[in-house]
Amino acid sequence: MAIVETRGLRKHFGDVAAVDGVDLASKEGEFLVLLGPSGCGKTTLLRLIAGLEQPTAGEILIGGQVVNGLPPRARKIAMVFQSYALYPHMTVFNNIAFPLKAQGMSPEERKKKVEWAASLLGINRLLHRFPRQLSGGERQRVALARALVREPSIFLLDEPLSNLDAQLRASARDELQQFQRRIGTTTVYVTHDQVEAMGMGDRISVMYQGKVRQIGTPQEIYHEPADTFVATFLGSPPMNLVERKDYLLGFRPEHFLPKDIASVQDKTVTFQFRVTRVEYLGADRLIYGVVAGANGESKAISRLSATLTFPIEPGKGYDFLIRSQDLKFFDKATGLRTGPKLL
Amino acid sequence: MTNLKGGLSRTPVYGIVTLFAIFAALPFFWALITMFKEDSDLYTPANNPFLYNLPPTLEHLELLFFRTQFLRFVFNSLFIGALVVVITLVVAVPAAYSLARLTGRWGEQLGIAIFLVYLVPPTLLFIPLSRVVAILGLQDSLWSLVLVYPTFTIPFCTWLLMGFFKSIPRDIEEQALVDGYTRLGALVRTVLPLSIPGILTVVVFAFTLTMHEFIYALAFVSVSAQKTISVGVTTELVRGDVFFWQSLMAASVLVAIPVALLYNLFLDRFVAGMTLGAVKG
């Protein structure tokens, strides 16, 4: 086990800075998620750590040792690609044994190791098959088993669940997390799916335009976003941002409740909310509408649990409130989080 | 009923295919019949050329095998073909791989440029190449052809292989790098096994290109013992205005059949190779 660390890491492709000065350090045995929209540089960062790309500037450390000049094979890492990259001309057994062959392990030892990894992932009965004869979920397990046999100090996973259908993804998420807990290897996991990130990560590093915008536990990222990008990237629907004279006021849709049914003792702020549309989503109702802002009206969304049967009709105005402690304040120019302002 | 209808509606297709098959096979059929004909049978214009009007004879095969160096020509052609295939693979595989993988956008342009070299006709190129051959002292030696043939097999095969290498996902190769292999190890263990159809295509292609090459073989080699089949047969069996037709036919058929069988063996993969190269090259 080891920690992975980057210092001032940069990667430029021509004029484009795919990774733009990233300082990041994992903790021992941690499940660290790199989260961001596509093109934010998260996969490039992972490939830099793996040694598949050479950094333009900065350092990468694995287990305290600078690995910049080392080829991927010398970095004691294992990587699972989005496509799983199974070797199509080899059986599952040979796929899993492939990294062991590179280590010069004897055939008997290899067999033992492959069987150990296969039983850990429940794929013993698939060992004689070829990748084309496997389902998406089975392929993912084979790829994990192949990563596992190397006993790497770091696991690098690049959107390994994105090729699975929605139902399978939920169970695979659970399995993958349990698997990581069991083996306890430091894992860097790249995804653009916030549900995956929130559900699996010990910590999440939110990336945008090649930079790390915030790093923290899922709770911190969600409840205490560092800037407007993080605030609006996480959460579905995203955080409401209402423009005020010299700042932006943010609040989560689930904290924005009709005054008549909210039974809160805390200090609150009330808005006149003009409803334009109501979406019924089964467990929730999404109320779309506008509230008064500094430059005219700002759009806002409220998420009400289906258990709240309070009647709301489009076209009408209602009093909605938010607890003061649930309000976030952001600088208008930089988008960065600021201290509370007087409303 | 529908089957009958379907069969009937396809009649024109079968008709065309049959006509084309006859058109393509007729020269071979004619050659096959002619090679066993007596001179007096062949040279009598009133005789049906597709029938034996006199009993067949083996004397022209005897002429071919025992009074010319036919077997020597065949051996020379096979020897040159095998060596050229090996040289082509040794050069074209790494060239195509690096053009496909390592040089990015330049790779494609370079690949096209290399392919353009293949389009320069040998009827022009043999002039400067004859100087090269002379300087190296390889005139009248089949080694001149071993040297010269790769100049057209390598460009074409490089271009063909580029298409194959590009069709192999980069992930697989990078996975091998992460799994503990060097780039060369990854190439040998993952890229090459997955490129076998392409490599077979290249083998067949390079081999047939050398087998039917005529200009260079005619220009650089004039000693009988060093001639290839394409030049040897036509120069040794056409003496002045005397054509040894039956022996000529026999020589063509005997060489064409193994090549045809070889092609047939790899036909599917060969077609896949051609189309892939065409699309991805």
C-alpha cells in the first residue's frame, strides 16, 4: 500500500492545458474519486499517474518516491480502463495471468494466483472463456482480477462502470466498493457520474478545466462547496444561485420549502416564489419557478418529497423559505465561496 | 413457392456470375488443354482448339522440365519470394506500427507519401536502380532482385499494415504497458497476435508481387541459372520467332495453380485485409 501524490502537475497538449497545476495527495488505503465533466482533465491526470503520459511540469510521487521518469511497468500500479482492455486473443485465465508472466512467475504459482483472484471476484467458472463470450459485468470483473493479481500499491480505475447498464451499475458500484475495502489498496477512481462519486468515494476531488476545484469528503463537497462550479456540478437538480447586488446566494433545492408546511425553529429567509412548472418524479416533486434577484428574476428549483402533499399550481406565487444555515454565499466575480453576508 | 420465386429472381445474377467465371477460367482451361497437345494438332487451324484431335502427349512437359532450367526458375522465384517476404515484414511491421501509433497526425501523411512511392512505375525506376545494382556488383545475380523488390513491397505493405495497427485499440497496448511489459513486449504479445490477418495479407501480397514481377527481373538478370519464373519461361521458351506454346502453357499453369490455392486459403482474411487497409489507411 502507498499513497499517491502530485505536485504542481501540468500536462499541455499544444495550447491546451489538460492538467493545469494539480496538487493532490491521497491517504493510505483511501478510495479517492476524481470527478468532473468530460474534458476536465481527470483521465489525463490518471494517465499521468499511470505513466502513460509524460507531464509537462510537476512531480508525481507514489509511496513517497518520484516516479516521473519511470515507465508504467515500474510504478507498481494497476489500471482498469474504461473499455476494460481485455486481450481478445487470450482466455480469461491467460488475461489474468498476463501481468504475472511479465514478472517471470512460475506456471504453478501463476495458476495459484489466478485462481485466488478469480475466486475473490467469483469468476472461477469463466477462466477458460474468451472475452467475447463474456457479459459486460463479467468483463469488468476479469479486468479487476487482472489488476488485482499484480498486488499493486495503487489501483487506477478509469470509469470502469460506464459500460454497464443502469441496473448492473448499481450492484457493481456496491461490489467494487466492498472489494476495495476488503483489499485496502489505495484507489484513484475517475468518473463523471456524481452518484458514483458520492456513493463510493472516501474523498472526492472535483476537477474542472484542468484544475482541482475542491477536494473533500462527499458531505463536504455537497454541503460546503468551494465555488459555484462545485455547487452546481453536484446535486440533481443543482444548487440554486440567486443574484444579489454584490454576491451570489446559493441554496439546495431540497432546502427550499413552502413556508406553510415547513416547521422550523431556526432562523429562516423567505422568498416570494412564482411557480412556472411542476414535475412529478415519483418519490419527489420538482417545482420550477422564479424568485426576485438583483437584476430582475432568477430561476430556482425546489425539491419536495412526495410525502409532502401540499398543493402547488403553476402560475401562482407562494412563500418559500430556507434556513439561514443552509444559505451559501459566493463572490460574484470569482465564483469562490465567501463568508455569510447580511441579507 | 417463395424459394422458387427467389431462385428465379436471382437467375440473372447467377447468369452473370457463371459468364464471368467462364471468362476468368477460360485461359487456364485453354492452357491446360494446350499443354498436352501434339504440334500437328495445335498448328492445324481446322482443329477445335478445345478438343484433342490427336492423342495427348507429355513431350512438352519433358522439354520444360529437362531441357530448360524450369525447376531452377521456380526455385529462384520461391527463394527470392521468401527472402523478400521476410525483409518486407522485418521493415514494414515496425514502420507501420510507428507510423500508426507514434507520430500522430504526421503518421497519416507519411503513410500516404510512402504509398505514393509504390505508384512510381518500375519502367521508370529500373533506370536509376540499374546503376545501384551495377555499383553494388549485383548484375546477373538474383540478389539484385532480393535488393530491389522490397522497394515496392515495403511501401505497399507498410501502408496496408498501418490500417491494421490503427484498428487495434490503443487501450489494449497500454494495458500491456501497465501490466509490466515494455513497448516492444506489448507489440509482440498483444498487437502482433491481433494483427495476424494483416500480416498474412502482407505475406501473400509481397509474395505474389515478387512472383509476377517482370521488368526488374528482365533488366537485371540475363544468366539462365539466375532467372525467375516470369522472365525465365518467356525468354527460354520463345526463341526468336519460335514459340514453344505447349511448354509455355504448361509453365504458366504449373505456377499459377499453387498461387491460386494459396490465395484461396487466405481469401477471406485477404479481402478483410484489403478493405481494412482501404478504409483505415
